Amino acid sequence: MTPSRDMGEERASIEVDEFLPHPPAKVWRALTEPELLGRWLMPNDFKPVVGHRFTFASKPIPNVDFDGTVVCRVLAIEEERLLRISWGGGGLDTTVTWRLVPEGRGTRLFIEHAGFDLGDPVNAFAFRGMGSGWRSGVIRSLRAALAEIG
């Protein structure tokens, strides 16, 4: 987790660096095919097209005014190398970037979830919860989905 100062606000990022024993093409499929993405992250209506607006459906968290909908837009795509999306909802206005780097017979996956305003209680709560979620549960689910893909 990387805090930084931006115009008087403290912004933070969640960063994950994970080796996956699968080629970049397979990891890319898991990131960009809606059905596969839904298996390990959340149900969605994603399309790998810059500018496409889509949502993820998650479990609502009423005590922080989150209805369970993550509103997103595809910001950048470089086939088998980079996917960047906006990630909003429940008071968040952040970005998630997945960067794939070939490494031996596998892929080094870098994930950065950036833009958390730690001065905001809802953002700080999300930062704490999502930090452990990206590093453990999400990566574990991605590994399981990749193992199932032919």
C-alpha cells in the first residue's frame, strides 16, 4: 500500500505483485472475457473496448452506503499487456490497473488500485478491506479460474 500526498489530500494505492504459472494470453483471457472475469472477480457486463461503461455486481454494504454496484469504464487496453479501468461506487472514485509481464513460462501480474482518499472515512474503510482482499481472496480466485481454463 502506497500513500502519497496530492493537493493536501492523502491518496493511497493498493499494489499487488504476483507470479502466475500461466502464459500472458491465458491471464489476459481471465481479465477480459466477461464470463471468466465473473468467475474470479464479480458478475459484470464488461467489454474490452476503451470507453466502454460497465458494472460489477457485488454484495451491498449498507453501513458505508454501498449498494453493491461498482460503476466502471475501460480507460486503457494494450492486448496481453495492460488493462486500466475506473472503479467507482459507494463513495469511491479510483482506478484499477492490471499489467502483465511475461516471465519464464508464466506471467508476472501487477495490480494497482489507486486513488483512495485516506482523509475520507468511507475511502479509508474500503482501502483497508480491499487491500487484504486483492492480495488474498482475489488472487486465490484468479488462480483457481486460471487452473480451470483450457
